[in-house]
Amino acid sequence: MKKLYAVVFLLLVGVIFTAVWFSPLVSLGEPYAYRDNAPIGKIEGVCYAPDALVRVDFDGGETELYAALDDMDAAVVKAVEVDGLLIVYAYSPRVCAPAEMLADGTRYNVMAAASGGTVSVGTPVLSGCY
């Protein structure tokens, strides 16, 4: 019976670890789901649908943006700065969202922006205003 409890416990730990690993935005702040470029509600818990447009906003600048991407194990594929707005495209194996493609064929599944003391991170694209 102890072996059964041990197996069930390890299975639960594995499920929770997997949910947290593949929902990296939860560690950055309060994630919100988006549809048609508008927020539709806060995501409760540690997991969200892999095809969901999810976004997290928090205070910070360029340093915090890159730290957040690092926390998500995201590799930067392209960064663009226009009029004080930094936009970064990255790819993270921890994000379940399907990868999008840039014009040059580079694939990404995380998009982040920093401007005016606010950082926004979204998967697979950054929805809403930034």
C-alpha cells in the first residue's frame, strides 16, 4: 500500500511540475487571456490552454524584459526598437503555444515589449496595446 501512495504522490508531483513548467507566464505576474485584441479575463491557477493568447504586464524596463525572457528559457530571435518602444521576439521550449513566423522565416512563440516603465510579455503574440 505504501508503494501505491508513493506512486500516486510522484504522479501528482509530476503533473504539477509539468503544468508549471509549460505555463511560464504565471511566474511573471497575473496572466490575462485575450481574444480579438481585448482582455477577456484573468487566468486562474497555474495552467492555461496552449492555444490561448496570454499576456502579463509588470513594471520595469529593458533589463526586466530580458530577465523575464531568461526566466522563461526564451532565446531572443529578433529585437526592434522604435521611438522608445522595445519589441522582442523570442522562442521558448516551455511555451505550448504554436510558433508564429516572422517575415524572414524565423519562428517565435513569445513576444515582449517595454515602454514607459511597463513590460508586457505575451504568447504566442502580444495582444492588446503596448
